[in-house]
Amino acid sequence: MSGLFDLSGKTALVTGGANGMGRMIAEGLLRAGASVIVTSRKAADAEAAQVALSELGQAEGIAADLASAEGAEALAAMLVDRGAPLHIVVNNAGKTFGAPLGTFPAKGWDGVMMVNVQAPFTLVRDLLPLLRAHATTEDPARIINIGSVAGARVENLPAYSYAASKAAIHHLSRVLAVELAGDAITVNTIVPGYFPTSMTSHIRAEEQALTELHDHIPLCRMGRADDIAGACVFLSAASGAYVTGVSLPVDGGILASG
């Protein structure tokens, strides 16, 4: 039974893994025995994350700007050129933009769609040689895309491009799951609710707003590191070998509540 959640011998890439939810995921994968590569747009953050994560296991931090196709392609090319095994890709790096509908600008779209949709697609496409190399029917390679409840229901947030991008990554994951099943690669989406990250800092800073958020969540709390990490370990280990094309809510019951 213990082997169901053992990631020993596996290597995982977690984009945006230096901070926030990505850091939670990276720590969970390390604790399960995986070696982990995390990326950050800022070189200093990547370096600091490598130092801290190395206390838990084999970890590496890489500076990579996924706000452009060229940046995503460069990251993939570097990893392919190395030729080292890669078993798990967690497309976690995310971007949001908020403004009232009447003044929501064109610039609020390109960067969000690039980071949240195009970069994950580009990494999947360009990392296929590494993922296929060690994938078997019994032990597939794993791709996990991080979505959002905002892409699965209306959350009444003025983040129009963010909501659209997350709905897009949910569906793209299903398309890729069918496409890559024959290559022994699973593709799943985790659909997080509200976690203590920079994207929710404005809510957590106001007591009334935080109380209203807890009332909005059936389990009456924000997500914790173990909640998101546990879901990623499940999908990455033997426990998730027969799971593909699913959108797994980790949201405290928000989607179930309607």
C-alpha cells in the first residue's frame, strides 16, 4: 500500500514552483521521493527555492520566463538537450489580470493566455521526447495542469482573461489526454479553489473579505499545502496510473455547491 504514493526515482518539473502553490506542490513531490526542478521568472527566487527545497531532497531552480513562446521553448530545449529523464510535468505557473469590464484593456489578455494556456501547451509539445522515453503502460508519464474554480464556474471576479484561460486549460487537458494516451502519458487537471497565495493576498488582508470567502467555501477554510500537494502526488504516483482526462477539484466543495 505504501508504494501507491512513492515517487522515488522520478523527476518532476514544476513551473512557477519557487513560490505560492507551486512551492507547495514541489515540497509535496520531494517528500514523496521525487527529484524536482522548479522554475521562476526571477533568477533570485529560483536560486533561493533551490537552496530551501534541497533540504527535502534533490532540487534544482531554473530561471525561465514563460510569458513568451520563446521562453517556454527555451526551457524545454534546455531540458531536452540535457537528456536526463523527466517523468512528471506540473504546469503551475500562472498569471492573472483584473479590471472592471468597462475598462478591461487589451493588454489584460495576451500575457494571461500565454502563461496560462500557450506555455503549458508549448512545454507539453516540446518535452514529449523526454516524457515518451521512460513512459510505459504500467507506469505512464504524467502531465498535471493547474486550472481554477474560476474556469469551471462563475466566481464573480473581474478577471475575465484569467477565467477564460483556466476554462481553456481544462478543455485542452482533456484533448491532450486522448491524444497522448497511446504514448502512455496521462494528462489531468487539478482545479484548485482558494489557497494562501499572492493571488488571494488582498482577500486575506481584510477580515470581512476573508470571512465572506470562508462562508463561500462549504468546508469553511482556504486550502492548505497538503491539500494541493496530496492531489499532485496521487496523480503522479502508482495511485494515479489509470487516471487521465479528469478535472480534479481541490476546492473545499465550491464546485459541488453549484
